[in-house]
Amino acid sequence: MDADRLRHAVMNKLKDTFGWKVYGKNRQGLTEPCFIVLLLNAEHGRIQGRRYGQNHYFNVHYFSATNEDFISVASHLLDVLEWVEIDGMKFRGSGMNFEVIDDVLHFFVDYNYHVMRAKDPGIKMNQMKQEGRLK
């Protein structure tokens, strides 16, 4: 699992739910209402053995011609972005909060999950030859 696939899952969920344009990397010519999905930060750390934790922090910007629907869109985003699905696996959003800055709704959501790395094949033992002699 990589951050780009998770970002695209969030973008697809927004587009399927609201039907508005969702921007990622290319933001030229914004048509309102629309969303921009930004990955703010990603963390990766070892928990124990082959088990690792990954945390992805997203900021979803919502632009609207009228600033009256920010609260209703934000409350709807709380439900919509709680779960996203990638290849049949569901990821739960946490730490959701929002604020309005300069007439733009900023909705923050974190996706944290564990991954299990493949076990290294390691070095296999060679066969041992043993000889014995009697006196």
C-alpha cells in the first residue's frame, strides 16, 4: 500500500459521493464547487518484528461559490471519509476535524494502518557431510 493509492481512494470516494470535480496534483482552472485532496504528511515506523505502522495525514480543501454550505459539507465529510476501500480492504479515517480559513473549508483526516512485511528468505543450511571411523 502506498500513499498515492490511498489519496486516489479518497478522491474517488469524494467524486462518487458528491459528483463534483476533485483535484489532486493538477489544480489549474478550478470550477466551484470542488475539492482538492492533499497529503500533508506520512509516517512509517516499525512496531515489532515484521510489523510496521503507517500513518497518512490528509487535508481536503473544499471550495464553494457560496460560503453558506461549509458546515453541511463538513458534517457530510465526517460520514463519507470514515471508510475508504482499496482492493477490497477497508481503511478507517480518524482524527477528523475541520476549519474554515480564507473562505476555504479545510477538512483533516488521518488513515493509520499496520502492514506485515514479507519474511526474508535468509540463508538456508547446506547439507552436512559427516564421516566416522572405527578403531
